[in-house]
Amino acid sequence: MDIENYIPHLSIDCVIFGFHGEQLKVLLPKVKRLDTWTLPGGYVLKSEDLEEAAQRILEERTGLKDIYLEQFYTFGKAKRSTGEMMKKMLLVNDFEIDESSWIFQRFVSIGYYALVDFSKVVTKTGVYDEFCEWYDIHQLPNLAFDHAEIIQKALETLRYMLDDKLVGLNLLPETFTMKELQILYQTILDKPLRRDNFQRKILSMGILERIEKKFTGAAHKAPYLYKFIK
Amino acid sequence: MDIENYIPHLSIDCVIFGFHGEQLKVLLPKVKRLDTWTLPGGYVLKSEDLEEAAQRILEERTGLKDIYLEQFYTFGKAKRSTGEMMKKMLLVNDFEIDESSWIFQRFVSIGYYALVDFSKVVTKTGVYDEFCEWYDIHQLPNLAFDHAEIIQKALETLRYMLDDKLVGLNLLPETFTMKELQILYQTILDKPLRRDNFQRKILSMGILERIEKKFTGAAHKAPYLYKFIK
């Protein structure tokens, strides 16, 4: 990586949400040889759009391609990233370092979040990463820099956007029951919802299509399946 | 201005909304000696938080102090800002330029918007500015770079946040009539609203306090005044 090709002092961090086993999860690479995790992130080439950089970084770090990313906030406290953690990450992995480089100075980081279908993700790892795993948002590992705060802000944005962005469209498989959709909403909002209120509200939004049941001996006891009207 | 003190390739642009004469307006400085306006913007010192930079820039460019700014989006297309306009702006104002400087290269710009009480604003001008004026969002002057797009995005954010952020709290004087509040909402949303629906919705939000009328001869014909519950 030739550091000269990148915009100095600028990075991108991605918060990748998935939903599995009634848990909202975040995809996080672990730093090799350190008890530290980071968000999948990287730098912006001088020649590329921010959106292109976010897609490239995500693919390099996690193997995920062409997924829906949304910019949500830019993190720019002067003291959010000192060079100490970067030095540690590079030194334990036997990289040579030039201490005067901008990569050991302050960073402004642009946050993107993505919603992916958990069952379709096959991850790979970047050059600093030991592995890349899913973590329940209630049980996050030890995170470097202000990455815990970035995840929190992404989660707040997700909650705020919940109805408008059809969050379920990306986090659920193609067909699902009303109960599964309610559990997803409850998990994101982190609070119980009344079944009748939830059902009335969701159906009134006109975003769901009910799939007619096929006639089989037992089918009348199975719940209806729904899918999103695209 | 010593350019070495700033984070290269990074800028802040501020969209300042005010409301006057049933128009939503934006505060824009005009570039000296050019038929061009820009958003009030500037660079981020290596030592300051983004929020601090936004406040400082706003004060330097417009005279506005301690106002509520909210970050809304970061603009990062690779081709959004070539150096041509910057060179033109500096050359017509007889500044010396070093063409190799990063200020003539690509910029990533962080957008902030603010809502101010039009009647309280006394503007001043920055070093490149001829004057700083309010413009109706439907009649914007000739804008440099992608600043028209930045204003559009700020406006979309304002509309999206309209109910949550108590937009009226900052754009209206302390007391106002229901009709004035409705006109503000209509102006921001750029569409007529039904009086009865609007009134019912706003009152149900529990954000307004009605000020009791004082008894005078003519007062019974005057409309009620309201203020926001803080």
C-alpha cells in the first residue's frame, strides 16, 4: 500500500449489521496478535469517490461485494484517534513504520452502515486481521479508537430510520412471518412491542404482500408468510 | 492564514436557514469581483474538533456566534471541486498562489446546517467576500462548486427532521400565531397543508404552550399566540 495515493488524515469506517437468532449483530475483524477489534475501515484514494472507497474497503476487509451502504455521520473530534493504537497494530505485525507519517496522526472518519442478509455472508480477512466475526450488539468485544461510539451512532440512525428505510428488506430472508418481523423490530428498538399494535401499524404502511397458503393437510395451522413489496 | 495548520483536502460548508416574509432563506456570501456566491465555509485546524471548526468558520464568515449547528452529510465525489474556481477566486483578489498546494486539489466537505432567528442576525464578511446576504431558496444566485447540491441536501434533511427537531423553535420569534407556524411548515415542505389537520397534529405533539389573552377592548378578535415548551 503506497500511502501517498490516499487522502491524508481521512478514513472510512463501516458498521455492518446482520440479524440472526433473534440478535442484531455487527461484523468485526479482530486485529492479529492483539486483544482488539476494529470496524472494517480504510483510507480514501485521491482519485475515488467516497462511496467507491467505502465499497472497496468493505470488500477488502470482509469479502462483501455490492452491498447497500449508507453514510450516517462523520467523526471528527481532534483526540478521537491518537497514533498509539496504530503503532501497536503495525508493530505487533512486524510492519515497518515511519513515525512522521500522517497515519499516526489525527483522523477524521466517515461512517457508513450496511444491512446484510446474515445467511448469505461469507467473510474474508484483511492484512491486519486475524479473523472477521459477527458479534451481538449487546456483547461487543474490546474495540479500538472510538469505534464503540461509532457503532452506537449507527444504531441510533438505524432506529430513527426504521420505518422509512424498510430495514427489514435487507436484514430478513425473502419471505418471513409477522412474528419474525416483529422480533426484528423489537431487537433493533431494544424494547417489546404489542403484537396487535405492531401488526396494525405495519399492515397500514402498505409495504407487505401476504403470500397465499398452499393447501396441504397441515398448512392451515402454519402462520402466513409475507414479503416486502419492492 | 498558514495553510500548514489545517487538515489538507478537508473543508466545512455551512447552510444557514432563516425565515422571513413567508420565505425560507439561506445566508450566502458573494465572492469579491466575481459573479459567484458560495456557502460560508473553511478549513479545519489540525488541533480542533470538527464542531469547533464549524462554529469558528461560521463566525469568521458571517458574524454569527454560538448558534445551533447540525452535521448532515459529507460530500466526497472525487470531481466535486477542481482547483479552477479556487484559482479564479484568489487571482481576481490579487492573492499569491502556489499551484502545488492542496487547496487547488480535491476536497471532501462536511456539511452543517443551522436554523437562526432572521431578525437577530447582523452579518459581517470574510476576506474573500464582497457581502453576505439572505436568498430565498427558490431564487438562489450563481453558486460555486457543488454548493447548490449541498443546499438541496440540507433542505431534504430539514424536511425529514421537521417534527423531531422542533425546527420552528429556532426559526420563529419567541411567540407566534398558529397561522405563522403553519406558513413556516408549508414553506419548508413546499406544499399547502390543511389548516384543521395541521392544527390537530401540532397540538397533539404537546410541544406548544398557548399564551392566555389579556383582556382589552379588541383582544377577543386577535388570534391566540403560542410558544414552544422548552
